[in-house]
Amino acid sequence: MVEVSTSILTMEKGEETKTIFALETAKTDYFHIDVMDGKFVEKNTYKKMLENSSYIKRISNLPLDVHLMVEDVKNAVDDFLAVEPNIITFHYEACKDKKEVLDMIKYIKENNCKVGLAIKPKTKLDDIYEFLPYIHMCLVMTVEPGKGGQKLIPETVDKVRNLKKYIEDNNIEIDIEVDGGINLATVDTVKQAGANILVSGTAILMAKDYKVIIDELKK
Ligand code: DX5
Ligand code: ZN
């Protein structure tokens, strides 16, 4: 059974309450919080995502799936721990070395939060295999991080397939999340490849009826 994590990156200003309640009714499993610092990626959504996260915490019990696209991982982890997310995922490419990756994994877990590691489309799986036993989820970016509404990069599907094979061959129990360009046209490919958590923003938020799309994605 796959789960859906709706990215609220493109949520209309002023429509937050309506959108959040509608997504709850449509049974999204998570709210995907895209945190961008204007350095790791061009856009800066940091303050807006912190505000949206604390607002969601006040009006919804659904879990937050925080995706940090930031250079200063530790500082962002400290800021977003305050909204008690279900999971915090940071980018492998934001860390200067393996030690920092391991330190961040440990730090997030020590703060009673699940931890995910995200990789950009060009990053090789070989670079992160050693961390998989210590994390709860691997976020395979299916677009270049930085904005919503992009097209899925086909080569990333093989990465999902290879990652799925690796975790099965090595008895590693982690979730595989895909993020970027996930819609009714691409969902079957990524599910067959082995993704079990689907991030979708545009495809859901553009729909008249969120539930129709979310049900389709989960099928
Ligand atoms: C991109 C973000 C994604 C994006 C997904 O940097 O990490 O979560 O918002 O949006 P869509 O589904 O529109 O590609
Ligand atoms: Zn994301």
C-alpha cells in the first residue's frame, strides 16, 4: 500500500485553512513541507514553511514530512523540530563529508524524530548505501530540487528500482519516497519501481477534487 505526501509548496496564500482541511478530507497521509533556504536551492521558502508548519500543527493531526533543501542542516533541524514533524529529511549533498551525514542522522534521531536522507537526480546510490541501515526513509528526487511543477526525470526511475533491489537484497527496512513530477501519468512507473511514499504537489493542488487524485495515486 503506498502513501501520499502532499507538497504544500504551491498552496495559495490566504487559502491555507481551506486547503489543509480539504487535503485532510481527501486523506493525504502526510503534508510534505518543502524548506528552501535560497542557498542550497534558489528559492527561499524557509519562513513561509515554518509558519505553515506551525499553523498545520494547530489545526490538523496529520503528520509533517519535512524536506530540508538547505545548506545549514543542523540549524534547520533545530528550527523544524519545534513543529514536531513525523520525519525530517535532509540532503546528502548538503553535508561536507560522511561524518556530517552520520552526525545529522544521529542528531535527528536523538531528538525523537524519524530521519530521511534525500539525494538529487545526479547523485549515485553508491554514495549513500552505507547510511541506509541508520535511516527510516530515502527520498529519491525525481526532479532537480528547487521548485514545483517540473517534469519527472526518467533516469531517476532506474535509481528507485536499484535502491529497492538493494534494500531487499540486504534486508534493510526503509521507505522509498519519490518527489517531483509525480502525477497520474508517472505514478505507475515509480510504484512499479518500488516507491512506497509519493510526494505530489501540483497534480493534487491543481485538481478540483483532491480526493480523486489522491485515491488514484494510491491505487
Ligand atoms: C521540489 C520539491 C517537491 C515539489 C513537488 O524541490 O522538493 O516536493 O514541490 O511538487 P510537484 O509535485 O509539483 O513536482
Ligand atoms: Zn520535496
